[in-house]
Amino acid sequence: MAAGPKPRTPRKKGISSAYVFLTPWMLGLVFITLGPLLASLYLSFTDYDLLSSPNWIGFENYRRMFTEDPRFLKSLAVTFTYVFVSVPLQLALALALALVLNKGIQGLALYRSAFYLPSLIGGSVAVAILWRQIFGGEGLVNELLATFGLEGMPGWISNPQTALGTLIILNVWTFGSPMIIFLAGLRQIPAELYEQGSIDGVGMFGRLRFITLPMLSPIIFFNLVLQVIGSFQAFTPAFVVSGGTGGPVDSTLFYTLYLYERGFINFEMGYASALGAVLLVIIGVLTALNFYASKRWVHYND
């Protein structure tokens, strides 16, 4: 008598269910992330204007980028300045406010929501337009300065010396997301560590240096990686505030803005794809360096 099919074990049933639930994510990975990524990599080796078929030119886009394009280097300088100035300031402000809110003040939920709100709307077109009005020639900032006798000040976004600074301030203002993560991390630090520190005579700054920061270092590292990646991809504020031109003397020519200009204004999609590939490498290298350096200052529970 022929034996029937073997019944599936609970483990196999669990694996099958997992694959069913993972299917939408895997389809998204292949068709929304990996597929376009490979297509963009191919286009980076072609001359492609969106209207005709791609023409294979090898490494010509990369050679041109590094040897003949001064605006590429300018966009790199602007973006690196933006990232390495705004991210530390943003994280410092977020941590400082998280330390204050962690004291258990009344109305904590209200403060937490109010401080988180800029992170939700900070990257929107509406806020970028508002920022342009605030730092314009007749904006709120210059009106406030006029009350102190500083009249006739030029527009902050039209001055090459200050235009990038206004965008840095905007990014620092969106501190809500890392602040919430810092606050959650602070709640996980055992209270007995602070009690032991008080017994040993450790002051407020000593507790911050020897207890809070070491115990919070994984959260600091997590926020650092996320904010560095996000800042390199910033586009909307620079596009709206500068009117899509990169500001005066390319002072706000973010890398993503230059990529957009090449691809969708000049119709050099092959060159724009090469710019995208370089940006991917830059973010990957910086993320790898962050992980390598984290071995020296990030402390886990073990």
C-alpha cells in the first residue's frame, strides 16, 4: 500500500508562513530597489538623454566628472560642509533636549510632540518656502535685526556667505526624530547606576560623562549613521530655497540638486546616473568608517 504524503511539521509551516509575509518586501526589494539600482549603474556607463536609446561610452562619464566638471567638486564641498556642520549640531541639540525632558517634567507628552513636529514637516515644500521668506531681504530675521538698529541687511539666502548657513539651521531645527530616540535610550539606563555614582560623589557632569554618554553610545551611533545618510540625500530645502539654481555662486548647490539638474533639466541621465553611483559609494564609505570607528567609542551591555 502506497504511503501518503508526510504531514508538514510545525517548523516547516512556520517557514512557509514567513515566506508568505516576506513576499511583498522581497518583491519591493527586487523591483523598487535592486532593479532600479542596477539599471542606474548600467546607465552610468552610457550617454542617455531620456529621449533616445542609451549609447555605451564606458567610463567617459566618470572621467569627465573628476577631470572636467568643477561644479561636481563644488557640490561635493557644499554637501560635505552641510553634513559635517549640521549633523553634530542637530544631534547635540537633540541630546540636550532629551536630557531635559528625561527629568520627568509635567506635560512631557505635549513637549515631546511639539519638539517632534519639526521632523515631520521640516523636509516639506511649505516649510522650505516659509524658510525662504523668513531669511529673505524683507524677512522676519531682518525685521528683528532692524529693531536693534541693524537696518538695510541683505537677504540671508541671497548672500553667498550665509545662504548655506540658513539650510544648516533648517536641518538642525528638525531635531525631533533623534531626540525621541535619545529619550527612549535614556529611559533604558538603569537608575541604580546614577545612585551608585551619587554615593561615590560623582557630580552632574561626571554622571553625564561616565554613565550617560557611555550607556547611550549605541543610540548616539545609530542616530549618527541615520542623520549622515539622510543629510547627504537632502534635496527639497536646497531646491526650494535656492529656486532650483543652487543659490548665489552655487553656495547651496547640494549634490542631489546638481544630480537633478543634470538628469532632468539638461537631460544627461547617463551623467546623472554616474553622479548617483558616486553618491552611493560616498555614503557607503562613510557608513563603513562610522562602523569601524564605533569599535573605539560605542559601548554595548556586554
